[in-house]
Amino acid sequence: MHENRVQNKPTAAYILSLLGGIFGLIGSVAFIALGAWVYSSISSSDYYYGGSLNLGLFGWGWATFIGLGVWVFIASILIIIFAYKLNANPLEHSKWGAFILVFSIIGLSGGLLALIGGILALIYKPILVGEQPQYGQPPPQKAYMQPPTQPMTRVCPQCGRIVQVNERFCPNCGKQLD
């Protein structure tokens, strides 16, 4: 699959989003348990007083906790799914990061971890296999080979030795060169 052909996976975004979703699940179970506890304490008090307590709106407080717990539970499950999708398809990081970010905000789940994970997924820069990273050493430039230049030479008229153009006397025989 072409989606998995990246050199760098969005590991930090994946782990933070996953942890945010897991903490959201734990928080949702706590909300549901708190709602159940409030319901049981209210219903036992009402039973004790013979059902004559008129608790009004406070009698439905348990439903608020349970409803909030179910909402956070659903949002946390979705954040975990989106984190797995982000890890499986890193080239679609913008889509999954936006979903993680939105559900961490409206779902009240995972708190800061899922929020940071969504932001990291949005700013993630994938590097395809075979490409050079943008932040590392630049690729070596190809130096165009120029043919080696031969130093300017001439031949000594007396001994036939090759000497440099800028020499005034032949190093072999000592003849003065013009």
C-alpha cells in the first residue's frame, strides 16, 4: 500500500491521542459510576422516606452524570479509532488530526493529551520513502568534474627536459631560458 510508504510515522501524535482516548474511557466510566451512585443514594433516600421526597430537578442529577459519561465514552472510542487510522495512514494526517482535535474538544475526553495529539497530527510532515528530510543535512551536490589542467610547460633547447613556463633557468642543465 502506498499509504505506509513514509520514513517517519506520526508516533507522538498517535501515542498522545491513544492515551487521551484511554484516559477519556476511564473518565467516562467514572462519570457513569458516579451517576449510578447518585441514583442509588437518591432512590434509597426516597424509599426511606416513603417516596414523599420532592427532589425536583436535583432528582435527575444522576441522569446528567450518566448521559455525560456515555457521551465521553463514545467520543473516547472515536478518538482511539482515529488514532489507529492516523498510524495506519500517515499521509491522511490532516483528516485524522482534525477528527481527533474536534472530538477531544466536543467530547470532553482525554483532556490535554488528545488535544495535543490532534495538533501534532495536523502539523506532521510526512517524508516519503526515498526522499531526503527537510531538516537534516542537504544532499551532497554533484561536483562537475573539470578536466585536470596541465601546467604550462616548455622544453629546454639544450637538454630536452620539460620545464615550467615561469622558470628562468633549466633545473637540469642550468641553461637560461628566454
